[in-house]
Amino acid sequence: MGLFKKFVKSQFIDVIEWTESNLDRMVYRFPVDNQEIKMGAKLTVRASQVAVFVNEGQITDVFTPGLYTLSTENMPVLTKLKSWKYGFNSPFKAEVYFVSTKQFTNMKWGTKNPVMMRDQEFGRVRVRALGTYAFKISDPTVFLKEIFGTSGDFRTDAIQDHLRGIVVGSLSDLFAESNIPVMDFTSNLDELAERGKGKLQDNFGGMGFEITQFVIENISLPEEVMLAMDERNKMSMLGVDSYATYKTLDAVEKAASNPGGSMAGAGVGMGAGAALGNIMAQTMNPTQTKETTTVPCKSCGHQMAENSKFCPGCGQPTSQTKPCIKCGTPLQEGSKFCGSCGEKQEKVCPSCQTPVAGAFCSSCGTKVE
């Protein structure tokens, strides 16, 4: 009879534990038959776990990592609810939820639609961003009350969309409050991420979470802003502070690179470049023009600086020039080679070997190609 009682008593002892097999599982409900747990049951709570007992919808006792023998002594809240004043050793109904407290890493976030922000230099700018974050459950009771409920299984994909929305929704305020110009975003990703982590913790903490890592991997700006940034970089390289002066330099470069393919076109192109160059010089140093002696252009009579190489009115060169014998580029008198095509400017008569300046030899009259 004593052996029978001992056998029956051994059946009342259960082992309650959770061996994690899925890295994305946040909560696991222990399957107790008929929700009955026997007094004296062994409870094993492993590292990165917390066991929460729920009785009739109310959270009673929370067990941190360790090995426990369930009794009225180490279950004070449930004991009080059940009025077990004398340590009544009977089975009781309760739900046991194991909550994982490890970090859930590599949670991706990104903006499906651009985030609108206001920049002091570019005005309203649409910004896209993406990155990762990591979090863990810091307060299991708050998590069970606010998020989890009584589901038997809860994984990260059940909450990921909600958390991603919180992250993206905070970006607009994050960018605006940082006071960092959009041009400097890429060089301040770590600073922005650190501020974003602190800002997000208030929202995450209200759900029983702690955000342990927040990373901004990339911030992309509209194409027009990127082009403006390229122009600002060019201005910095050229040492130009005025945007109008930079555009003048850009126009000079374009005019110089498109001479027109003929002598006349070359003269006009070079003249336009010189005119724009004079305008640029006046913009950068307006007092210099007032002190410079002016002379009339021999072609159109327009007043210009005495040392000007081209007339700012008609674009014609002020010094005597001659066209290249091959490509027509204007050359200074006495030039022996063309600076554009490299052609030698002095021709020799094929009949008498006399130097020829025109189309016919002045000695024998032979036509020179």
C-alpha cells in the first residue's frame, strides 16, 4: 500500500521547462494537461528566459533563470489569491508562459514612401532611408499585458510590421530635430542613429521592449538635391563663394568646348568666352574695372579694357590673327604651328621650294594646296 501511494505521488510531479528551438520565437506557453500543475513540480528557467504564471487572466508570479520546486512559499501571489494559508498541497490551475529575454537582431526597416523634411538650404526635401535594429523584452509583464495577450505562440514576425512603422514614423522628427543639413547626412549616420535609438526607446519601452541597437545603413536624397550637392562641391574646388559666379564659369567652359567647327565659329566662341570672363572678373573684383584704362574696339567701337584680348561687345580678337591653314582656328601672327590641330603654318612651293603664305607661289606661280 505504501509503494502504491509513493507511485501515485510521483505522478503528481511535473517538470516544466522550455528548450528554445526557434530563434524568432518570443513567447512559448507550456502545455499543461487540463491546465493543472501539481504542487512540488520542478520549474526550470534557463538563461535568457523568464517564466510567467497567469491565473484566471491575472499575472501572478514571475520566475527569473534558475531551478524551482513549486510550493506556496515561492509562489506568494498565487498563494494569496488561492488563500492557501496552511500550504494546501493540491493541484492548481494556471498558465505558464516562457518569455525569451535574448536580443532579436537584424530586424530590418526601410521607408516605403519618402519621408518629408524641411532643410534650411533646400527647403522641403523627400528623404528615403533604410537600416536594421535589435531589441529584447525588458519587462515581460508589460509585454504580456500590452502586446502578447494569451496566444500560445508569439514570434517576431507578428510584431515586426508594427515596430517598423514606429521606426519609420520617428524618422521625420529625428531628421528635423538633428539640425544636420541634408548635405551632411551621409557623414553623420552614426550620430543620427544614436539619436534615433534614444528617441525610439520611449515607444519601445511602452511595450515592454528595450531597443539595443539602431543602425542607419543608407540615406538617399532626390536626384535634384544630389546634383545641387555636386555643384556645391565644384564651387568649393574652384574656390568660388557666389553661385552666380559659378554659373558664369560653367557657361565659359561650355562656350569654350563648343567652338563651332570653323574660323568664324571659333572666333565667336572664344569671344563669348572672353566676354563672360570679363563679366566674371567684374563680379569677383568690381573695383578693378573702374581703374582700368579703356579703349575702343577696332571692329565695333565698343569700349573695353586696354589689355583685353577679345572685345566684350562683338567677341572679335583685339590683336592681329590669322586662321590655321588646316582647321581655321585664329592664331597670333607669326605662329608656326596650330595649337588646336598641330598643323605647321608655313607652306613650301612644291616646284621651287620657296616659302608660301598664300594659295600660290610668289616666285613661280604654282598653286599650293
